[in-house]
Amino acid sequence: MQHLILASNSKQRAIILETLKIPFTIIPANIQEKAIRHTNLKKQAVAIAQAKAQFVGHDHPGIIIAADTFNVVGTHVFEKPKDKKHAFHMLEELSGKESVCYTGYCYIDKQNKIFVADAVTIRVRFRDLSKTDIMRHVQTHPVTQWAAGFSPAYTDTLHLVASIQGSLTGFSHGLPLERIISLLKKSGFFV
């Protein structure tokens, strides 16, 4: 069986991949993500995921999995906040609104000639958040590590969200596991 590599430093992606009980190695891709731009953010998420996978796959044999996620409200992209104040303003802007989350992913299995670079789209409705709700969240969580200042991978942050439509793990952990499982089966893994 081939070696599996997660080309990401994301704790959430590693946690969700661990649920499959397949050994894997984490090798973060050292690329300049901000240099990859596209007018279509879904395509940008795919391009970044593909660049990460190809960067790691260049020097490491095995199956490479990479991903990238964007949260968008209207035309405003929510990436990782600079500080807690920035996170507060982001969450204030998301309050009561619908966000679109694009999670791009790339799967490379050279041995079996499998190459997939695609994205899932998730619609997220935030509940109406009071300033107290937001301040409590910002003060008690590592908000600068998460796009838009929150991570639905943790149960104590889920209260910010009213509903989602689309890939649960694409939203919660930044990796659409339903798509990855299908690809792993094609590569010969018993998932």
C-alpha cells in the first residue's frame, strides 16, 4: 500500500483524516499562497490546493492530499484575522448573514494515475451574535489561527452557526472527507 501524505499544517485536517485509521505523514507545503490569485475564489481555492499537493509531491513519493478554504460574504473574503480586534470585526460582520465557504482539494496518486483538483461549496448561515457572544469567543479561542476567526471543528464554537448546506467536513475541518474516501478507495485503501 502506498504511503499517504497530508500536505497541510492544519490541525483540523489532520484530525479528520485520522478518523479513517490510515497512517499518514504531515508534510506542509512551503508555498506563497497569497501569490496565487484568481477572480473566481472557488478556482483560487482549487489552485492553491493543487500548488500545495504538487509542491510536496515533487520530492515525496506516495499519495498526496492538500486543501485550502475561503469564507466569503458578498465580495468580502474572510481569511485569518491579524489580531483579536480584527477577528471581532469579522465575526460582527458575519453575524446573521450567509457565508459561502469554498474548500478546494487536490488528490494525487501517480502510481494509479489519479489526479483530482476540485472544490466543494458550502453555504453557512451565522446566527445573530451579540457583542458579548463575539467578545467571549474572541477572548477564549485562538481566533488568529482560523479563517474568519472561528473553527467549526470545535464543539464550543459551533454555537456561532445556525445552519449549513453542503459538505460537513469540508466546512468543519477544511477537507471534504466524502470526496477523499472515494478517491482512497480507487487507490486501493479499504476505507
